[in-house]
Amino acid sequence: MTTSDSTTHTRVVTAARDYLIGLQSRITGAIAGKDGGTFLVDAWEKGPGEQLQGNGITQILENGAVFERAGCGFSHVRGPKLPPSATQHRPELAGAPFEAMGVSLVFHPRNPYVPTVHMNVRMIAATPANGQTVAWFGGGMDLTPYYGFAEDAVHFHQTCHDALAPFGEGLYPRFKTWCDDYFCNKHRNEQRGIGGIFFDDFSELGFERSFDMLRSVGDAFVNAYMPIVERREHTPYGEREREHQLYRRGRYVEFNLVWDRGTHFGLQSGGRTESILLSMPPLVSWSYQHQPEPGSPEHALLHDFLVPRDWLASDA
């Protein structure tokens, strides 16, 4: 979307902000209802003289019955110039003032049989020297299991597919491939999880329709994830499964710090570090040259699930 109308710009920003704050509230309400715990609500505002101006709401639940750490943050910030991570595909906007808003979440479950999940939906609006505001959207959701279950992967991907279907049948396969390519620890040539959907720099449907698509993705999250939680949360586990969970969380940390553009954007632009890093798991471990035992469920995760595949194919 491009516009030089300040009234239109204000309407766009207000509509996106209202939707995102409501989405955060709905998701944290669903998680708190399942867990029985309470989210700490930390409303914050950037102080005078900081690189960015703006505000946000960080919500976090720790040491819950179901979730060891569940963080869900809303932020709305403005800055004098876009950081490099936001202009690598839009060089004409380098150095332009901008505002960015979004909801980002990562939920780390206690039970190793419940997968970790990530979701992010965001809008960025920049105003280059010609005065015409350019707005685009990004986001998606992806699932990171510690033990693989095909029915969980199929359900997650089917929900993602159905959220995108009204906007074009070609979007799901395109965003699914984009997710597989993006959420990969390239230094290990290893997928982070079983994927989902991912999109960035998206405005090709026009502002209104692109925003509708973003909302469809955000609104689909609870239905994509909560049935899996309910299916796995009471599965018995022991020390072996817990150790495997902590080891695999190490891969999650590696991706977020080395490859994740959202993390880089936040840190490069002077964002709020505590909120940017709320995605980190509370406990994690690394093991030198660890190899799962052939034939084990841990081995199956690595070789049968952490590889790009079509989960909606008839033989998935």
C-alpha cells in the first residue's frame, strides 16, 4: 500500500493496532484458561531520548502447570530510519522513518510431548523522502515438536492452509515453502521444526485484502495449536524425554539468535531487549556431537519430521 493521505495513514495504523491488541488478549486468555495460571502484564513505554519511541504490552506466564514459559508481546514503535534487516528487500526505503507494530509469541510447554509454538503477525509502515507511506505485512506460525506425531503436523498445516485459502490457493504452498526455507538452522543444515507458514514484505493483495489475510492467520492460531496441547499434555514422560526436550531447545535458541530477522530487527532498531528475548526457553542444554540412538523416537524426530515434506499429501 502507498498513500500520501495522512487521514488514511492514521486509519490504517489505528485499525491494525486495535486488532493486534485484541488478538493478544484473546490468545493469552485461551492459554491462561488451559494452564490455570496468570499472565504477568507489563505495559511499557520507550523513554525520551531513546532510539525508538512507542509503547507495548508484554504478557508472560512462567512456571505454569502446562507451560513452563509462555510469552506474548504487543509492540508499536516509531523510529527515524529503518534498520538494515527491514530494507534488504526494499533498498529504496533505506533510511526512511517508520513505525512498526505486531504481536509475537512463543510458548514453551512443560511436557516434552507438547510442541513449542511460535506465531507473529506484524505491519510496518515507512515514509520515504517522496512522502508516500508504504505499508506491508509479515508473519506466520510454525510448530517445533520434541517428539513427532503425524496427526499433529497434519492438523497444524491444515489449519494454516484453511486460513489462507480464501485469499488464493497458491498462498499456502508458497508460504509453506517460505517457512521451511526460513526456519532452518543453516549452520547445521537442520530444520527448526515441522514448519507452518511464513510471509514477509507482503502487500500484493492491496492494503485492505492483505490486512484481512493477516487477520485470518492471527485468528487461526488458537485452533491450530490448542487441540495439539489437549491431545498431548497428559502424556507420561521421564528424565530421558526431559533431557531430549532441553537439548532440542538449544537448537531453538540458536535459530533465534543467529538467523531470526525479527530478533535482529528489534535489537538493531533499539527495541526493548527484555521483550525481544521473551521467546527464549527458561531452561536449555547443549551436548557436544549428540546423536540420537537409531530406531528411537528421538531419532525419528530428526530424520522423519525435521525435514521439509508435504504434510497435506494423502500419504503424510
